Amino acid sequence: MQPTVRRCLLVVLASLTLALLVADLAGWSVADGVRRAGGFVLGPVQRALAGVPRDDLAAVESENVRLRAVAAEQQHRLDELDRLDELLGSSATTGRTLVPARVVATDLSALGVRSVTIDVGSRDGIRTDSTVVAADGLVGRVVAVSPWTSDVQVLGGAGSVVAVRVGPAGTLGTVSAPAAGDAEPRPRGSLRLAGIAPSTPVVGDVVRTLGSVDETPYAAGIVVGTVTAVDPDRGQLTRSATVRPAVDPDAIDVVAVLVPTARSTPRPAAPAARTTAGGGR
């Protein structure tokens, strides 16, 4: 076989392989048609290449491997863009100033403190005690910042306590990691809700952040999780409960750091109520 003809056949083979990869990744309905056409065309090509030297076949195989790696990388980037679009359209970020980021490392200390490292830092305007969210809700808070990266303490780690509002009534409480001496067993990865005011949470209640001064370390109204079980009544004024986190700590990927917004003008004073000379209204 002439070298020029051989090269042309190799190009055809590589091109058809790439077309099949793209069609499969995109889920096109024409993928089967492309595959059938490829079989029709590749049959003669494969027969023609039967006498191709091993070096040329190795080159084709190497190119196929490279093309598959490129296609996989492109798919990964498309998946990240989808997650970023979902994050930017979520209630956790609507109307807020934020810095998108990606998790580049994760760690779980011997004391049970889970943290992740994200690829933004002080050069991106990140500060400690900033709220970190994912599309589904609260991730945690920034605890350390370097020029290019930041460390985030993930919700549910030892020593992490978040003030929250529970259910439609917004009853006050706190969410933390289950304590070692907790009387009630809780599933792995769950959180413990403790009420502050006398109340009884209900299964299905949504738990949201209460919020902090100047939105640090936690902005208000971010979904923390959902009540999945209520502890038995043992005569206590407040009932504890189990909360399933809105964000799976084992699957944190694309996140956003909320930029704290301090109040720029003082809150206007409310006028005092008028009273009559006798003290009545």
C-alpha cells in the first residue's frame, strides 16, 4: 500500500473514532446512525490496514487514547459548568456578591474536624470567617487564607456550632456535630439540632442559618438541612432532633464564597409612641 494512501486511511479512521466519541458523549440520537455508517466505512478500511506496519497501528491506537482523554476532560469541564450554573441560580447565592471556587483538597483530622481547600485566596478578596455555600446550601466557613487558596471548616466538624431558625415559625436553635455522650444515636454524617426556645421541631422542617453581624461567619437564610427525626420527650423544655445536611460533605466540589456586606448607613430610629398627659395612648 502506498504511504500516501495509508496516511489517508489512518486519518479517516481517527476522524471516525472521534466522531463516535463526541456523539456518545453528547447523547445524540444520530449516534447509532454514525456507528452504523462507521462500520460500513471502517470495514474496508480495516481490511486495507491489515497489512499496515505495527508502528503505524501503534500510532493510531495512541491517538485514540489521546482523543478519549481529551473527550473525558471536555466532559468534566462541561459537568463543572453545569454545577456552577446551578450554584449561581440557587437561593443560597441569589442577590449576593460571591466568588466561585473549586475544591482542590480535603482533610479529616483525628479530632473529627473536616476541612476542604478551595482554589481562591486573599488575591481574590477572600477573608476569614466568610460563608461558603454550594447549590444546595451551607458548606461551612473560611478559617484560613493564603494568597492563592483558602481552608474551609465544613459544617458538622467538631467545634462547629451554627445558630439557626427551624421550620416556618423560625424557632431559634443551634446545629452541631453529634456529641460523643449524646443519648440518641444519629446516622453518620448527620447533625444535632438543639432548641434554644421551648419548642418541638417536626420531621421535614427546613433549618436555615440565623445569620451573624455583618454576615460573618454565617450569612442569614442559608439552608443548613432538614429535620429527619425528633428525639423522645423526656420532660425537657426543648426537644433535640437529627438534621440531614443539605450538602453532602463527601461530595463537595463547586462552591461559592459569599462576600460579607457590612451596613453602610445607620438603621433609622423608630419614632416613640405618643402618650397622653395621663399616661394613656
